[in-house]
Amino acid sequence: MVYHYHNMEFEKIGDSLIYDALMNQFDPEYIKMQFQVAVISLGYKASTYFTKYPGRFISAHLADWSDTEKKNVAIGKGIVNWKEFFSTLKTGGVKNIFVEMDLDTLKDSASYIRSL
């Protein structure tokens, strides 16, 4: 089974991040995660979680974020450190990557990904 989350899992209950509580509850043998890179808009990096929970992820949704524009932008135009992200995929266990964006950012995103 794969768990696909949204921003609510990056809120806190008391001092605990909901996402970390889920990771501690889910059996890694039976439940893999899909990481939403868009949570960078909330201050959380995929690479941090790939190294914190190695082997727990099966896929990732790519998205980039502009702090100045406060919106998703083409991959490579925002604040995500994509070299760091791609260097930690294997550690996280990621097997599939999905590009999640508007069509108007697809061309620039594809060109950037190919350049890596």
C-alpha cells in the first residue's frame, strides 16, 4: 500500500509533526510513502525525509516553489535544491517520479530536469 498525503500531515499536534507520527505508526514492510516535494512551501525538504526514513518511499511528486511569488513554479526556478533531492532518491527508496504541475511550466521543467 502507498500513502499519498497533502499539507495537513505537516501540521503539528502538540509538539509532534503529524507526518513523523504517521511514519512511526506505519509498518515500513507494508506501507510505502509518496513524497510531495511541494511541502517545501511549508519549510520541509524531501531530502531530509529520504535520509531520516531510508527505504520508506516508493515515489515522489515533483514541484518547485517560489518564496517571492508564493506559488508553484517550473522545476529549477524555485527554492528546491534539485541536485540534493536527486542525490537522496536511492536512500529514500524512490522508484517512481511524477511531475505535478501546470502545462505552462512543463517545458521549462523538462528542460531543467534533462540538464541535471
